[in-house]
Amino acid sequence: MSKVTLSRGVAFLMTVAMGVIVANLYYLQPLLHEVRADFAITTSQTSLLVTLIQVGYAAGLALIVPLGDVIARRRLIVAIFAIAAAGMGLASWLHAYGLFAIVTTLVGLTSVAAQVILPYAADHAREDERGRVIATLMTGLLSGALLSRVASGALSELIGWRGVYRCAAALLVLVGVALWRALPDEATRPHQPYRSLVLGSFTMLRDSLLLRQRAWLGAMAFGSFNAVWATLAFHLAGRPFHYSAGVIGLFGLVGLAGISMANVAGRRADQNKSRQTTVVAATLLVASFVILWLGASNIVAIAVGIVVLDMGVQGIQVTNQALIYAIDPTKRSRINSAYMVCFFVGASLGSLGAGLAYAHWGWSGTCAYGLALSLGVLIPTVRARTANVATASIS
């Protein structure tokens, strides 16, 4: 397959596109209390919507992303953008909770274009710069995840939560058209049966210890991240804060400080210092939940906790992806599919468990659950590091 050279302009467009498509997963989070009131449903039912969008995303990772190894990714990416736009537009007109829940799952399913773009970029990056290229694209992804909450909260106060969904649909159309015009096409890829292509992702997971280890760390890290964001709107809308959706959405800006960790992790991955970066990032995850728990009624402490949480998650994610893309350059879409399925299964469990914990024990329940997940990152990381140090000393 011939290698496509990406200009800076195209690389920038890809970074923007990653932020725009991943935003679909997060527009809902600052609006949860408004959606709850609109549909007249319980807190648990509302939290379930966050879980469903992530379940849909995990399904898309398993069923759609592997197609990037056989279909020209320009066409695949643009098609995903078009279907995602239709889903967001349709969701904005629904008034039955059951139908909205189904379309919410569809929105998740069709929001996987970022995970097609990432392997595409990794294919065309120099070996010694892959970590930095991934970090740049992850900056776009993280910015989309965080700024979507800001835009969602602010716009909802002007045009309602349904207007937010309609604006998102229009933005997806605009970016999809730009991608169609700007992305270079690729050479024809060898045909593979769809069944073997999808199963190939899980074969990679079975055969690669490194992929399994990094998939576990990613799942636990993103699960802890989603534990906070699936319940933060409820916490900040209640006592003692009583914040509006617009103010709650502004907390997305707080998390932007975590972007710096993505670039650090990318550089250190290129310098073969991934293990140390993982230990630091895992420690930040645990520390964030201690801060969030102890500072439950202090808005400054909550802001600090979110910054530390985002730094930890980005450190884990960028390091993981820099490592797994080196496993087999010919199977990067399938590798990414297997990894990201685990990543978003962890996210779904994080949202679901946090919703139940918050419904029973409030913010303390969320923090305890998130702390348990973050320890699922730190403990195996420290044990692996200790084992390697012991082996090196013996040899």
C-alpha cells in the first residue's frame, strides 16, 4: 500500500475532526438534569443514557473500526460522519424516552470515526515521531470531549438541550464535507471476509500480552474518568452549588489543563520511557479521587481534582496507544478496535456503576467507586514495575 503524505493543513483538519466526532459522546453529560426533567424520568434512567451511548460506541469499535484495514479510510470516515449527523438530528426531535435511548445508542455506534483516523495517521507517521503525532490528534480528541461540555451547557441556556443536538448535527455535516474534499484517498486494500476481520481484533487481544495489559489499564482509567462525568452534573446542580447547565458545562474548560499531559506522554513514549509515565499517570488518577472525595463541597477542590483526573487519563491513553500501534503495523485498525472496545467497556461500567453508586450514596459513592477503578490501574502498574526491577537486579 502506498504511503500518503499528509500536509499540515490536512493533519490539522484531522485533529479538528477527531474533536468534533468524539464530542457526540459528551454533549449529553452537562444536560442530564435537563433531560431528566424533560422526559420525567429517574436519575438512574438518565444515567443509563450515558451508559448506552458508550455501549453503542464499544459496538462501533468492534464492528466498524476494523473495516479501516480493508476499506479506503477516507470513504469510511466520511460515511461515519454522515450517519452520526443523521443520528444527532433525529435524537433532537424525539419525545419518547425509549426511542431516545435507542437513538442514543445509535449515536454512540456511529461516533467512532476518531478511531479510524488515529490508525490512518499512525500509518503515515515516522517511527520516531509516532508518539507525538498520536499526542497531537489526542489533543483534538480531548479538546472535543471537554469543550463539547462547555458548548453544550452554554448553548442549552440559549436554545435548549434539543438545540444543542441540532447544532452538533450541522457541525458534523460541515466537517464531513471538508474531510471528503481534503483527505487523500488510499490504494485498494486486499479483500478479507468481514467475519474474520472482526474476529481478528479479538484474536490480536488473545495473542498479545502487551495489548491485553494495556487494554486493562485503559479500561480502568476511562471507567474512573466516566464515573466522575456521569454524575458531576447531578452533584453540581444540587446542594450546596445549585449550578445551571451553562455553569456545569464550563467545567469542561477546567479539564483542558490535562491536555499538557498528552504531549508529555507522547514525547516520553518516543523516548522509550512509557513505564515510568504509566506509573506517574496511575498515581495521578488515585490522587484525583482523594481530592474529589475530601473536597466534595469545595468548588476549587473539585476543579483541581478534575484537572488531575484528566492528566492521569491522558497519560495512560497516549502511552497505551503509542505502544500498541507498534505491535503490528499491518493490523493497526484491528489492534485499535480491540483496545478501544475494552476502553469503552470500561467507560460503560464506569458510568453505570457510578450512576448506581450516586443514586444510593451520593458524591461519596461516586468517589469511592472511581477510586476502586483507579487502583485497578495503579496496583498492576506498580507490580509490573517492581517485577521488572527485581528481574533486572537478578540478571
